[in-house]
Amino acid sequence: MPLQGTFTNAFSDKGRFAELLQSIEVKVALNPRAPLIGAAHYGLMLLGRHS
């Protein structure tokens, strides 16, 4: 389900870049620990212990 509303209107209302920005998919992370989980995953990938 695409996001709609004030944020997406402001995000894509950039003059000559509007068409490009409208083609970019924007997602919302609802898990407050998402950055920590992502950093841990990346760290494990660097160590060669990825799943």
C-alpha cells in the first residue's frame, strides 16, 4: 500500500525532479529496533557470518 499525504507530497514536489522522486518507493519501519537489527546484520556480514 503506497504512502499518501503530506510527507509524500512534500517529498516529490521538487520541480524538475518530481517525476524521478515519484518513482522512488518509500517505506516506513515500525520496529524501533530496526536500525540496531540492520547494523548487527551488516556487522555479521562483514565478519563472514551472514545467514
